[in-house]
Amino acid sequence: MSRRSRRLAQDIAAAPSAHAAWELLRSQANFDQIHVAACLHRMATQQASPPALQELLSYVEPEKLDVDMLAINCWSLAKLHKAPGTQALWRRLVSRAELQRPEFSARHLSNLLWSVARCRETEAKSLLEELPRQVQDMSPQGLANCFWAISKLQGDNLQVVDVLANEAKLRASELKAQDLTSILWSASTFAVRFNDLIRVLAEHAAICAPQQSARQLTNAAWALATVSPEQMRKTVEIIVQKASPLMVETIEGLQHPTVGLIWALCVTRACAGPLLMAGVRTGRLSGGPAEVAQLLWCQATVRATGSELLTAATEHLPELSSVDVSRCVWAAAILESELPAAKQLVLQAAEVSLHDAATVVQVSWSLTRLQLYVPQLLERFSFLEALRPQDMALGAWVLAFWHFVGNRTFFEDIGADLTYFGAQDLSNLAWAMAIQLVTNEPLVVAIAVAAQRKISSEMTPQHLCNLIWSFAAMSWSGVNHFIPTLTRWSNEVLQRSHEVETLGLAATSWSLATATARQPRRSTAGRESPRR
């Protein structure tokens, strides 16, 4: 490159604005691909897409680009990917990148992968195959970019991800705060959990917390809470303690980082009270509808008092997604201390146009929990489709509670395979069958088998007491050959009696007495029964 040509490229890059860069380029009689790349880069750094962008894009010739110019243009186009006319050029650049793969350095590869992920160009996943060859030469930021790119591209090449994870573990001490947070967040989004990597990075995240921004701390806390809520409780608390001073000025406005930190505290069962209540009691909720719904869910999780969020959520109901409506009505049903505001929210939700089947069931459950009978909503159960196992179990429970006689009980929709039913789902199903006197013996057997498998893993004492009561109640309908099962479950309750409420123990005692009273007595002819 001549001195004059180099000076022109520097002047374009240093232009005070994107428009000035374009005017400088256009004033030259002779310019090449380096000058075009410099001008495009200037527009990208200023996030500007002037009318001249279309003409500038027409000057880019991918076939003449070396790997440096290709990487720069890909980065620029990724920044401008929402501008009209970029997609056609982007596809030509990706095709050129595929041909030049063997020439990429580690820096080129990480920048290209970041650009590809930013544009969601899934057809360029083959670039991931170059990672094992280049990973040891990557900078910490390059590693973070590649992790983020794979998480966005949803790459299914686990071997490549393993290589990246091992390299990140070895070089954890070299990672800057931003790179550390980015890798933590990306690793937490993978279907396969990299627990060793998360554990190593969590230790460094706590150390680096003072150097991180509020957003970075929020992302780190979210990632740790998502991957391993129980094991990461202490680390999340440390991160939140470091983040709280950064949010003193924004906490009244319920900015997104604050909501994210509260959520992480709630999920890990750490102490979310002070941070949560500082947001709830201000009365100035400037967060969006989704943030209000998430905070209300957090309030219900920690059983904090206050009706401000319930009122705000009621006002935002028409703007909420189905998932957020479900969160809000669940929270309203749990916050029994705020009964008037909770009832108002749930009744309002019943009047909103609900299209999602799971949301209809959740709203019905919340109404039932608050002793509010809305038969019009129950009548919709007959037409609900695409229900999840927990929705069918919850729907059966609601109909049984009200003894509602409709065209559907949900029992006929449930087969013998209860693999995807959780412990609470099984408990709800059994209770509904007992209340409605349903004698579907194959389903009862399937519930007993599925519940036995979950006793040691996810069955809480309350679920177990409900199952024992339900099976004992069903014994009066002729299903009376489950005495050994009831005995095993009762022994489990006995071993965990310190976790059981008085009501649960009473129900278990009644169930055993009822079930054994139904058993035929042994003959005592010829001898006298001993008195005890």
C-alpha cells in the first residue's frame, strides 16, 4: 500500500462522523477495498446507516478480500445487520469465509464467529470446526466471543464446546471481568451442563466482583442461579453484596439488573428480602410489564408483604405474555397476606383473553386457591389442547375441588406412561381421583409405580401424605389391594416426620386406620385374641 493510500484509509477511519467518512471516500477518484472497509467500519462504530449505505455496500467485492478485510467487513456488517440491504452481501461474505477457513488466525476466527452469531447465520456453523486448531492461540476475549457465538448458534458439536471449556478452565485466572461473565452466561445456556467449568469460574467471579459493572454482576448471578442454585447460593450472595452499592441510584426505578439480581437470590433461596423490599416499597415502578411480573414472582417466592406489585401487575395484565400472566396469578394465590389485591388481580386475569392452554389452567388454579368460583373458565377445559402433564394434573385437581361436572375430567387423556409427571402432579391426580370417586385401576397402578420411583428424589412429605390419603380414600371404592404400598409410604413419612406438618400426620394416621379397617380379619376360631 502506498503512503497516500494508507493516509486516506487513516483519514476515513478518523472522520468525525459516518457522513464525513462517506464524503471523503466519494471525493476520491481512486479507492480500493481497504478504503471501502474503513468507511463501512466507521459507519458501524457509530451505529449509523445513512442513505449512502446502500451505495457503499455495492462497492464491497468479497472475492477480492483477504482474511483481514473479510473479518473487518463481517464485523461491520454484523453491527449494521438490521439495516436494509445487508443480507445479500452478508451471504456473499459468509461464502467467502468458508473458502478461506484454512487461512484464519485465532483472532480472525473469534471475530468471524462473533459476527456470524450476531447475524444468526446458522448456515456458517461449519466455521466451528476450526476452533480445536486455534483455541490455544486465542485471547481471553476471543474465548469469550466463541463461547457466546456457540450459545447463540446452538451448535451441537459437543467436542468443540468441550475443547473451549477445558481451555477456559486452564486460563480462568487470565480472564477479565467482562470475559468471565460472558463465558459464565454462555455456558449456563447450554443443554449439557459444564459443572466443572462453572465451579472454577464461580470462584473467580466472586474475586472479580469489585471490578464488574452492575450488568456484568447480574449476568453472573443469573448464570450461577440457573446452573446450580443450591451449590452456588453463597457465591450469588457475594456477587449481590458487591452489586448492591452500584444500584443505590437505580433501585427505585427497578432497572433490569436489579430485577435479575433479586431473581437470582430467590432461585438460590438466599436472602432476597432487603433488595426486594427496597424495590417493592418505593411505589415508583418504572420497570416494564415483564419486570413487574418477575418481581411479583420473587415477592411470592420469599413471601414478602406489600400490595404495590400486585396492583401494578393488575394494571399491566393486557400487556403481559402468557408466561408472565401465569407467574402473576401464581404469585397472587401464594400472597395470602394481600388478599384483596390478590383477588382483584386473579379475577382481572380471568377476564383477559387467554389463548394459551397452560395459562387457562394456571388462572383456574389460582382462582380455586383463593376460593373464587368462575364456571365460565372451567367450561373452557373441554376445548383445551396441547396440555403438558402438569397442566392435566392441575386441571383434574381444579375440577375435582369444585366437583365440576363437565365434558372432560382429564383422566381419559392420561395413559399408563407417567414418566413426565412430577411428584406434585402425581399427588394432584390421585387426590382428584379420590374426590371424584374415579375407579380407573390401571391409572391408579401407574400412579403408585411412578410415585414409588420418585420417593427418594423429589417427593416431599406433603406430596406423600396427600398420596397416602388419596389411596386410602380410594380403598372405599374397591381399590383396596394397596395396603403394602401405603405401609411403605407411611414408613417414609415416619422417617421424615420432622418435616411434616400436623395436618399431614393426621391425614396419614387417618389413612392407615381407614385402609386397615377395610382389610378382612383373620379367623380367631378356637382361641382368644390377645388384649394389648
